[in-house]
Amino acid sequence: MKRKYKVVACHRCGNAQITTANTSFTCFRCGANNRISRESILYLANSHEEAREELIRIKARKRS
Ligand SMILES: [Zn+2]
């Protein structure tokens, strides 16, 4: 099964979010257009739930 849910990070503000896009995504927080590269993908998930759980984990880690 293909892992199609990606947890990605914005290159401008570092905001992490979930996308299913393959080439680019727009940051929810700052509106920057990001090209999806190996560096911008934090996590690959099979389901939206899995991606969401990892996103929560990533955000919790960043809050320091
Ligand atoms: Zn951003």
C-alpha cells in the first residue's frame, strides 16, 4: 500500500501540516508555497489518522 499522507514542514515558518500532494503545498500558517522535497517531508503515513497522530507528536516535540 502506498504511503500517501505526508507530514511536511514549511520552509519559511517551520509549521508542520498534513498534505496528500506530491509536488507542492501551501502553508496554512504563513501562506508560503512549498515544493515538496525529501527534506520537507517529516513523516509518511498510510492513513490520515496515522499522519495526524505523528503531527501531534511533532508539534509537541517542537514546543520547548
Ligand atoms: Zn509557513
